[in-house]
Amino acid sequence: MKYLYFLLAGVAFLYCSCEEEGSTPSLPSSSVASDLPLLRKGKHLGTIVGFNPSHPPATTDSIEARWQEALQAGMSVGRLQIDWPELEPKAGVYDREALRKQLVDLENEGLQTFLLISVYDSDGPVVPEYLAGTPMNDAELINSFVELMDWVIPMLVEHQGWAIAISNEPDTFFKEKPQLVDELLPFVRESRNHIHQLNDKMAVTITMSAGSLAQNEEAMRRLGNELDIISFNTYGSGLFPMNRPYSEEEILSNINAMLSFAGNKNMLFQEVGMHTNQPILNSSEEIQRTFFRTFFRAMQNEPQMRVAYVFQLVDWSPETIEVFNTLYEPSTPQSFIDEYSAVLASIGLIHYESGQRKAAWNEFVRWVETFKQTR
């Protein structure tokens, strides 16, 4: 699985400096899936453990304890990302068990799954080798993907899945590749129509970066019109500058911009996160906690904000960050790499080295319990 690419590849995920500029027209709801009939009623919170291949023993124990604590508090949704090449390693050859096992694991914990198969990710296409270089609107690519859906969607429904995203942050390319949205539209339309033929209750979306709204809203809206629900990634800090966490007013402004974009559509937040690094980035555990408190309060008051996944349970390890740092272009300033490494090393709700809980952990659990009462 391309964990590192999915997660912040191209460092696009921290762009969430949105500004609302007047009202915008609502995006139409056009299918029964828009009402999320496969999802239990009410509001839902989830998280992911993270991307480290291993942890210190104390941290491993803490991860297991925290996960059980969240389940006992009422955590109700899981999130799963798996790449198309994993499911189709060769043309027409499928590895069904690669998906089933992970779906079963989440189902056994009582979690309803949101699935991301990011055919176009924040670093570009993620397709099987036999489709490499194929445009998104190519008939072969689209037909191959809908054939994949022929078994993925029934399996997802069987194991308590409720929504699927088929792209992650393609909007980060819209400025440099203005033709991309025209390539994506046929892929999104035909994939969504086919998925609804298989099961008209399965919600189909793509996940967009909240920070892209300021520059790419028109193109994003064209895609949004084709979706059952609106999905965003949003964070409590931007990139330029990286060392100035958003104020509560800015956090609420960003939320309002996303609400305005969504119109009357239900909303999913695939990634909601904030780092805690103090010496380099001027953040803290209290700033992280305040970010989540502000976001969850807004979620409580907005009926269409149905599901959010905290990014993430545990900080990135030094080894994982080192691997990620090999992805930068040679011209990337070292100061930027250092700052971004500090983000990753402090993005979790618990510390990597010790497994100690941060202040935001209790905030998360409190809101898991609060939202449980809505179901």
C-alpha cells in the first residue's frame, strides 16, 4: 500500500487556508445515496492508527489500550485506504482477500467502513501497471475500474461499508493542470453511475483539500456536482507560513467555507488533524486540543457534518519520516523539510516514543461519547 503517498504526498494536505467570499449556490443531491442510508443515523467519529511499521513496546501497548478505549466510548466508523494495483496486480487478475481481510477486521470491531481507492491521488494517478500513462477519461481505464467495482462494492456492503471515495485531493493539481478536471469528470460520472447500479445506497465521493477552495473552487464545484456527498481534508495549520497555527476564528472560517461549498449535501471529513510541535512550529498540546474542540463543536451544530476521522492516533516515527523525506524534489529548501518533519513527528494524539496521551486524546474520547448519544 502506498501509505506515504496517500498520506500528504506532495505536502498538499496542510493547505487549508480557506476564505469565504459571499454565498455560493448549493450543490444538488441526485441520488438516494446522498442521504447515507447505509450509515447508522447520527454523527460519527473515527481515527486511524498511522503509518509506522513498528513502535516501541510501551507505545504498542498504549495504541492497543487507546483503540479499545475509543471503541468502548462509542467509536463507530473505520477508514480503509487500499490502492487499485493491490487489488488488481495484473490485468483482470484480482486479489479479493487483500480487501476482505481488512474489511472483516473493522467489521469485527463494530465499525462501519469508509473506503478510499484513490485512482487519482495528491501525487498523481495510482493505477495498475498496464494502465500507466492512461488519461483518466480513457475508456479502457474507466471500464477496468468499473469492472473492479463489480466485486468491490458488493464486498464493501456485505461488511458494513457505507461510502467510497475514488480520488484523493486531485484539486491540488488543478492550477498547474487545468485540463485535469475535464479528464476526471467522465471517470467520476461513469464510476458513480455504475456503483449505483450495483447498489444505489452506496455513497460515492472524492476527497478534496479544504485549502484548494481559495484558488480552485470553480473546478472543484464541477466535480462536487457529480458526488453524493462532499468529502474534505482539513487541518489546523497551513504551509506558508507553517509556524502559525490557525486561530479559533480562522478555524471556523475554514469550516464555514467548506459548508458553503457543500450546500445541502452531507459531509465527510476524511482527515482532520493538527500537530503539537512547539520549538519550531509554535504549536502545543493545548493548541491541538483547541483545534479539535472547535471543530467538533461546529460538527455538533451542523446537521450535514456527519462523519470525521482524526488524523491520526500516533505520531510518525523518525524512520517513517526519513523515508518520506526521500520524496522531496532536490531543490526543496532544507528549512521546509525540517518544518514539515516536525509536523509529522507531532501529528498524533499520542507520542511515538512513549505512547503517552496528549491533551487532545481526552477531547477526542469526550466527543466520541457525545456523538454516540445522537445515534
